[in-house]
Amino acid sequence: MFGRIILIALVAMFFGWSLLTRTSDGAGRTQLYVVHPGDTLWSIAAAGYAGDPREGIWKLQHRNNLAGTTITPGERLVLP
């Protein structure tokens, strides 16, 4: 009998908690960067990421599905 009461209370708490919580929208809006003449992945990564720019370059390449390091002015890059 006491076990049923605890079980019912736990189930009620679970459903109450699930009604109060919301889904996360992630880290916020997607940030875009428009490539300017003279920009390189290295310069974008060095300006936007602390530490070694090579990690920033890798993130930029993977986030934007870039096969290499060539970018063109006017291209829009999604910043990781």
C-alpha cells in the first residue's frame, strides 16, 4: 500500500516536471559571416577564436562543408 502511494507520487512528480520544462533553443541564433576581399579562413579563425586558429579553421570547414580552405568574397559562412 505504501509502495503504491510512493509510486503514484513519483509518477505525478514526473508528469508535473515534464509539463513545466521546455525544450532548449540551443545556443541562440545562427551567426553568419560575409567574407570580405582579403579574408582567409586563418584570419577569420584568428579573429573569432581564442587559442590556436587551426582548430577554428577546422570548425569553420566542417560547419560549412568546405572541401578546402578556398573562400570567395561575398560567401556567407556559418560560424560554429
